[in-house]
Amino acid sequence: MSSVDLASLSGLDLMRWLQAKGFDDIPSVGRLLGMNYDEVEKGRIAISIETQPEFANPMGIVHGGIISTLLDSVMGCAVHTCLPVGTSYATLELKVNFIRATLVTGRKLTGEGTVIHLGRRTATAEGKVHDEEGKLVAHATTTCIILDGSS
């Protein structure tokens, strides 16, 4: 496990740490899906995954839950980049629009999340997932609740 106290990092510093170190020592959905933090800046994040057979729905295409998880992650992490030490968030609402199907044969999907509004108690963000050819696969919006250390 890391010698870094992850709870002592701001949201932006935590996302940058994950970008540099990855998920090898942290059991998480990021490790489960093989997420790579490609770009991290305040209010914006890009995460990519490689599709795999385990992501398939019964019809042999990427399950919508995988794409929804990627969208929830990029939007929530974008919000997290704006939060100070001791503050976190939770998803209150997630609205996803699927545009096209994606094969499970090693395709790269990249999600990008951007903060739209950051308030004292709630934040909103938008997200998009593109395939390796730049085609839009899905887009979404979210509302997150901001949780201080006492929540």
C-alpha cells in the first residue's frame, strides 16, 4: 500500500497522484475496469479504458453499465478536482444518453468530465465518452452532493 495518506490530499492532488501511481495498490472500480487517468486539471479530467470480453452484455457489446461507470467516474472526479482536503462528494443524479454500441474487442474508450457548476452543497458536471476513432459513444450530466469531513 502507498505510504501517502490519501485523506490528506486535496481532490486535485489525489487525482494527480492516481494519474502518476495508478490503482495497483488500491482496490477500486478504477482497478477493476483498468482506468487510466490521461489528463487531470482543476475542473476537468479524462480517463480511458480498454474494452474487454468481461464488459459484454448478452448481445456481445459493451454493457451500458460499464459506460455509465466511466461517465460517473469522469464527472465525479472532475468535481473532486475542485474540492479541498477533507471534502468529498457523492453522486445524487446521473443522466446518460447512449449514442452508439461499442465492441468488446480491445477498443479504447475515453471519457472526459467537466465541471459546470460548483456550489457550497452541490455541483453539476457533464461528461462524454468517445471511441478510439473519436466517435461519440455516450454523453451524460450529473449532480453531486458536496460532503465535508463531518458528513
